[in-house]
Amino acid sequence: AFAFSMNKATYDKLPPDLKKVIDNNSGLEAAAMFGRAMDEGDKAGRDIAAKAGNNLVTLDAAETQRWLRTASSVESDWVTEVAKKGIDGKKLASEARALIAKYNR
């Protein structure tokens, strides 16, 4: 999944010509394009690593969950930090995950 985001207040302050540049290079189509490019880059990186003799490991479901639990503190810290700026980070993260799940096909 790939997300391109910008602070709405900052976007609103841009002149129309710059908004047009952003609008023409963002959205679902652009996200899909960037996602494909990232996937291709990931594949190339994996191929290079495998060719170099590195051991590539795919986490099983239990290990993936362990990593997600461990990393959850990063999100918690971020939610706390953005709350200081008046942003509902928990809601934003939840909405981002829902959109990623919806468009991650």
C-alpha cells in the first residue's frame, strides 16, 4: 500500500496552478502506480539479495503478529504526539488501515 498525503491547510494555501500539479499526480491512480513501482523495487531487491546468497525469511502468521504487537508502541507514540496538535491520530490511523485494506488487492 502507498499513501501520498498533505496537510489540508497547506494544500488550501497553494495557488491554483500548484494544486493542479498535485491533483494531476495523486489520487488512487497515482497511488496504484507508486505501489506497483515499490513492488517492482522490492522484487529487484529480493532478487539481488537471493543472488548474493542471503537467507530470505518470510514470517509466519504468529511471528507477524508478534512484530505487529511490538511495533504498536510506535503508533501509540505517534497518536500521543499528534494529539498535542489537536489531531485525532487514533481515528486517522484506523481510517488509513481501513483504506489500505480496501484498496490492497
